[in-house]
Amino acid sequence: MKLTTEAQKVDGTKICKTEEVLVCSACGYDLDEEELKLSVCSDCGESLRLRHSVSVWATSVPKASTRTLGQTNPDEE
């Protein structure tokens, strides 16, 4: 089963796009919502154990800087 949440902005905070995938750990069968309630995989017949993976997409990239952490800018002194 694949659950996708699209990127959005909530109260000024950016929420990244995510995708969750649930499959049978024995055979990789993509289960639907009804099959998740069963105790055995409807494809391979094995005891149902789920493999859960989550993907997250970056919604923005911060501006790059040539300074490193802790380094001061001579113009700011």
C-alpha cells in the first residue's frame, strides 16, 4: 500500500512531501488496506510481516555559503 502526502505549508511551516510503502516482507507483495487486516499474505501465504519504507522529498534548499561553521566574516568584526 502506498500512502502519499503532498508538500504543503501549514501556519507558515513547510511540510515535506512523503511517501510510505507497506509490502509483505516475505515476497514484496503490495498489500491493499483490506489485506493489512489479515494474518497471512494473500499472495505467498506466509505469516504477514510488513516491510515499511518512507521517502521524504526536500521542498527547498537553503542558500549555500562559503563559510564553515564557526568561521567569522572579517567584514562583521
